[in-house]
Amino acid sequence: MPTYDAKPPLAFADLPYQGLDGKPWPVSRADVADVRKRYKLGKNVRVAYVDLHQNGGRTLVFLHGLGSYLKFWRYQLDTFARGGYRVLAIDMLGYGKSDKPATFPYTMESMVDVVRSLLRQLDVKDPILVGHSMGGQIALSYAIRYPKEVSALVLTAPAGFEEFGSGERRWLTRVFTVPLVAGASEYDIWGSVRYNNFYNWDDEYNWLIEERVRLAKNPEFASYAYANVKSVRGLANNDFVRKNLGKVKAPTLIVHGDRDRLIPNPFMHGGTTRSIMEYGHENIRGSTLVTLEGCGHMVQMDCSAEYNATVRGFLRRRSALDRRVSNR
């Protein structure tokens, strides 16, 4: 097992955003002025994003999970861009190359405001939202609040379906702190990333460990850790999503691994990932639920080929249905 403790600090701005072929993605940054004004964030709060194949057909908008950034979609972005889609991947505020304002609330609903602001600036209409974990809950909140603006959802091991009691929320607030995130040792990081997120770890993923270890040495990491802590509180306060799943009108794919070690929360209550995902499936009318066997929480990486094939099949079926409806 390699060690990265001796390597120099890494700034978020210097993270190498690139595909599997080693070619860098063009990274842009946009000032989300309406969000900045609404939440009184000061001047020039910018969101980083990658926009591939801008002349493609439907737009896929990729939303990352907690503790992640848009690079965690590197097994999808180029693949779907080559498949004819416009591909947009976003670093949420507080994450990756985006700014990390301390006064932003980091609730799922406030993150929807960020995504919507950017899509309006880029003149993206009727997007297909592809969200992993926290990104799935953001996508759900978007589709509930603005049902006419979303053409489809791909919920990847999504948060938002699991129920948290008031006591569990208080426990999370006490336990999940900035020192816990910022003070994790390299040993802790190896265990957390490998065990909690993956079932099929491969040395190809070692970049996840190296970047996390080196980022923690940068002073900016405290702002990122604070965003994570506030995001966890936002994730646990998911009553809005759970109580309004029936309002989701967009065609929805729910895809998850049967070896997910993070959903349901392993520290709080028992149950199975399948039962959590079935709750969402049963409450989102017409949704499709796919369980990928032998795959962990980071299913889009852990089982990228199977995941990509599942998403492509869903998108092809949606396109075929859209053509039949338009030809009537």
C-alpha cells in the first residue's frame, strides 16, 4: 500500500481534471450572482464546471456526492460525450475548484439554487440530472421544486430516501465535525475510502487517496471540511425530499450496488440498501430500479462498465419514447 504523507500539499485549484486518456478537461468558472445575492455571500462566488461536446444532443448534468468533486465522474464524462450528449459536470460550492464560502448554508435546496443558476447562465434547458449520493438528493430536490425543468433523473446510490430521526440528526451534528474531517490520518483515509465506498478496489483508484492526503495539507482544506460538515446536516434533514417523492414527474432511473456500505448509514440503524432504494422506487411513480451485484457505494467507479451500460439503456429507452410521442 503506497503512502503519500511525504508528498507536498496540493491546492484544489491544481487538481488534475482529466479523462482516462490523460487529456485535461477544460475547466470554466461562473459567478452565480443570484445565489450570491440571495445568501449574502459577498463578491464573486464562482462555481467550477466542465462542459464537454457543447453541440451535442440532450444535456447530462453530473452532480457529485459528499466529499467528492466532478472528477469522480471521470469514468462517465468522456464516454457519454462521445455518445453524442452534451456533458456538464459541476463542482458544488464548497467542493473541488469551486469557491467555499463559509456563510453558504449547504442545504440540498440551496445547492439546487446553485445548479439552477449555472444552468440558466449556460442556457441549458430540460437537462437530465445524474446525481451520485448527495448529488442524487440534490437532483431529487431540483425535480420536486422545478418539475417542468427536468427531463429525466439518474439517481446513483442516492441519498434522500433514508429516514433519519431527530436523535440521529443530533448525533450526526455532534460527531461529524471539522476536526474529524480535517484530522483524519492517511491510514483512516485508506480505510474510509476503500472500505466504505468500494467493493472492487483497484490500484487504479489510488489517485483518490493521494489527492485527499495532499489536499489536507493545504490551508483551504478547512473550508472544504466545513462545507462537508454542513452538507451532512443538510443531507440528514431530508424530510422535504422524502415527503414529496410523489411530486417527481421526470422519468427516473435508480441504480445502486448491492454491496453499498454507506446506505443505510452503518452507524445508526440496520436494514439493507435494497430496502432503502425500494422506498424511493415505490414512491416515484414509473421509476426504474436496477441493482448491480457486487458493487459498492461508488458504483459509477466500482462497476463503471455495468453502470454506464445501465444508464445508456435507460437513456436510449427515453429517447425512443420521446420520438414516438413527437411523431403522434
